[in-house]
Amino acid sequence: MLVEWDWWTVEFGDTHAGAAGALTSGGEPGPVYFDVGSGPNVPSTMHWSAYDGRHRRPRAEALRAVCACGWRGAAEYPLDWDAIGDRPL
């Protein structure tokens, strides 16, 4: 999984690390890839802010808690992109 974890604990390390996961109308989207020209390595991310609808990316409608162990929170928190503004990644 290509998630930049927002938190982790010393006790569990990377086993239980968490982040805000993006949700679209189709569920949890796959990674966003960045076109940086030619080469074998294509950078990607699953950070929620990358799902902003620009450059043919899906637009996140809500967030939910995700854990490295595979757990997903039941609660969904709607995103108000007008309130967030057009901030660069």
C-alpha cells in the first residue's frame, strides 16, 4: 500500500499506522501516479489530498480512518472542497 501514514506508535510500529483515507463514489480509489517524464520509476501516493479531481484524478467526496493492518473505519466524513480551497499538494 502506498499510503503516507499520518500516525504510528512505538509499540506497534508500521503494523498499526493510520491515515485519512479518501473515498469516491466508487469506494476507495487506487493510487494517484505523477507523470514526471520518462524513466522506470513513477511516483505515486494515496494521500487524501491528491484526490482533488485535477489532471484526470478522481475527486474525493469523503474521508475515513484507515490502518496499515487493513482495518477501515465505518464513519465517513464529507469533504467540502470549497472550504478547503485550491491548495497545492
